[in-house]
Amino acid sequence: MGKQYETVIGLEVHVELATKTKIFCGCSTAFGGTPNTHTCPVCTGMPGSLPVLNKQVLEYAVSVGLATNCDITRYCKFDRKNYFYPDNPQNYQISQLYLPICRNGYIEIETADGTKKVGIHEIHMEEDAGKLIHDEWEDCTLVDYNRSGVPLIEIVSEPDMRSAEEVIAYLEKLRMLIQYLGASDCKLQEGSMRADVNLSVREAGAAQLGTRTEMKNLNSFKAIMRAIEGERERQIDLLESGEAVVQETRRWDDTKGCSYAMRSKEDAQDYRYFPDPDLVPIHISEEWLAERRDALPEFRTEKIVRYKEEYEIPDYDIDIITGSKRLADLFEETVAICKEPKKVSNWLMGETMRLLKEQGKEPEDIVFSPAHLAKLIAMTESKEINGTVAKEVFEAMFESDVDPAQYVEEKGLKTVNDTGALQKTLEEIIAANPQSVADYRGGKEKALGFLVGQTMKAMKGKADPGLINKMLREMLS
């Protein structure tokens, strides 16, 4: 039996805040955009330009701190982190080292072994850097400063996680809290949430921490899980063969499924931090903090309790719907219009989930409006359209939020409730299927289903199966 190893993991999570403008200037933070169009003298680091803090950044940072049980630093300030790299226009980044805005917090995660607290060492505000684009053809590097100065918070955890499962549970909980606050959309694929993984291994039972490496470039939960497994194995193999783990920054390559060294941390860079002389310190008053606390939204745990009292839907549905701020909002707004919680829940849990899964989308990508979903439910209830047609209409709504009534009108999908026309079709079906008629009269219920199906086909699916069933029984008895 070989040695048993324990994995120790801490995370640094960068979250891009959902402000309309940058942290120290009035430029737009919109994702994309022609290179270098969302820029000004401040975010491109021109000499003599002066930064001014965006108040909304402070509000979001404090809200995230309160939601993660942190102590809020009443007197805090910004520092300059000096490093020379072309995507960093001033040759320093404005961050917080000495007095970060939030400290000593925690969040609770659910794991297979029950509930666990993961400590949060600190949360600080900082600005993002620009983006370098390496042009293979011209053999040069281009820089886009649109992202430079976009506000970030960095959430630094304690090394409290022991497995990839715990890391994912922590990230999902963090993402959900931040989305509920509206502080960020936390889309990993767009980079509005990025996680760097600090990982070390040690013999089970050892008190001393092993040498850690830091992994960057992780832009999906799947990549994070694979990177953790891969790095754990790599470090154990090194230790087993008597070699030492080198403290370094590694880059994960998700296509190859392995990581490679980027830079050694042995000569840990000296960033020569000092307080930023251009920004005034921040004093947070008791009153303002109380206002922020009162402004916190209803979080998932409170929603679950309220849903159980207010709406008669299964616990399983409640769990899934409250797990995403987008789904919870959609559910509540649709129910407010149509007063049918169970039917709204059925559409979200059934067709919505199916299409999200098939198209590899997140609930945040949903485009259909509560008003249109409520209208679709009403049209199905009033038998204006049948269930099959409703699903077709819903797929169109899921794609581009079409108006269901307009769509049904244009495509001629209304249910035919004209009993005269239906009677005529039924007579033709009965005449064309003597065997099935005889089977039904001989006590075979299944034969009726076949006749209903044939009638629906003849009516091009635009009839009410319940009505056909009822009329058929009357005609055949």
C-alpha cells in the first residue's frame, strides 16, 4: 500500500463587476467593441490624467463582502502594484494590498459529506489590464485597451478545499450569490469570472503544507476539474519519484489536457506596492453600511422557504429554480401574470431545461419573456392550441422570443374546434379503419388511441385530442 496523499486547494477568483462604466473613468465596460474604442486618457495611462473611483464599484464590493460574511474595512485605500507589461498602460495596476475592502469571511458549501465552511481571506477591488493579441501573420503583438480599467474584485479563499468537487461547489455558490446581487453575470466563457487554482499535495495527516503551484487560464468548470485532477497527479508522481515540486505559475491547456510552466515563483516578483497618491482613502460610515445591508436581495435560502409557503410546487422544482437567479426571476414574473405556479414550473423544468441542455446554454442565456410564457400557458389552458403545438411554439419562443399568439396566427396552428368539420373527418377515419373499429368494440382500448392518432394526422395536429376522444367514443358506442 503506497502513501496516502491529501490535496490542499485555495482559489483566487476574479469577478468583473456589472457597472456600465470603468472603475476610474467614464468609459464603457461593454464586452467586445472595436479595439481601443472604449478608452480615454485615464484608462490608457496618459501622463497627468487622474483616476476617480466609481461609487458603484464600492457598492458591489461591499455587497459581495456582506453576502460572504466578511468584515468590511471601514478605512481602506488603493495601492499601486508595479509591473512592466504592455497590456498594463500605466506600468502599474491600481489594486489593494494593505487595506482590502473585505476580510475574514466564509461561505458554506454542500458536499457529499454534508455542509462545509470555506474561508475567504480577503476581497479587494482592482482594475483589469488590457488584452494582448499575438498576430502570427505579421509576427507582432497588438494591444486592445478596451478592457483596461474594467472593475474587478478578487476573492481570495483560504486553502480550505480538498477536492475538485469542493472547488466546483465553492465556485457555484459564489457565482450564485454574485448573480443574485446583480454584481456580475459571472460568465466564465466571456471571462467575467476567472479562477486561478493554487494547489499542493501532502501526505495524509501531515501538518506542514506542500509546495504549491498556481494554475491560470481556466475558463469552464470542466477545465477546472480536469486541471485539478491533472496537477494533483503530476505532483504526486514527482513526490513518489523523490523529486521536489517547484513553486511556479502553470498554464492549463484544456485541449491537450495538461499544464506547462509559465514562470517560476522562486524569485517572487517584488511589485513595490505603495499607496496610490492620486486616489483618496475611503471612509465607510455606519449609516452607509446599514443601507448596503438593507439593500441586499432575497437570497436562495430565503426564496426556498417562501416558495414552499407560497407556491404549490415540488421541492425538487424549487431547488432547481432557485439555483439560478434568472430562472427564479422568470418563474416569479410569469406567475405574477398568469397565477399558475405549477404550469410555469412545468415549462421551466421540462422544455426549458431540455433545450438549454441540448444547446449547451446556461439559464442566463434565456431570451423569452415572462409575458410570452404566460400567454402560451393561457392559450394552452383555453384549448386554443393543443400540447403538441404548444411545444412547437415554445421552441420558437426559446430561439427568438416570438409572440405566441402572432406565431400561431401566422402559421395557422390554432386548434380546430369546429365540431362539424371534426365530425366529417371522424366519419372518414371510421370508414377507413374497420378493423380498428371492430377491435375497439371488442374491448381493445388501444384501438381507440390508434383512431385518435389517425384523426390528429388528418387534422394536421390542429385538433384537441380530448375532444376527438370524446366524440369517437360517442360515435362508436
